[in-house]
Amino acid sequence: MRHSKPHPIRNKLDLTDSSQVRLVRKRLKLSNAELTAIVGRIGNSLSAVSKEAEGATELPEPAEVPPAALIASATGGEQIATDAAATAPDS
């Protein structure tokens, strides 16, 4: 009797299949330890592993910078205050 070879599930990562692990590591640009850690945390879903790998390599968000008008008004207010103190008559 001829039995068909079981096909792997397409959206799951099999860590025992070295060729599949090598291809996923190469595509996501991860080390073996990083991939194993992500799979241990998230699970073996390829979409979840991909999202986690993208999030790990993104740069952190820059700090919020106030608008230029606010900066100008703050520095302008200090300038006016120092000018008023300089022109005030001495008593």
C-alpha cells in the first residue's frame, strides 16, 4: 500500500525542520537564538513570528517635540522679559 507523505501546515513553523528554520531565519534576518526566543514567547505561527520580528527591528519612536510656534513663543517671551528688565528705570 502506498501512503502519501504528510504535508506540513503552511502557516506554522516546524523547529525540527532545519531547512524551514534556515529559510525563515534568512527571510526575517534573525539569529537562531532570536528565532527560538520569539517562537517560545509567541508560538509557531509564521504571521505572528513575522510581526514580532518586524517589531523587534524597528527603531524606537522619537520623543515628542513641541511645535516650532510654541518654541518661538517661549523664547520670544523670555526675550521680552529680559528686554523689559533692562529698560526698566532703576529705583
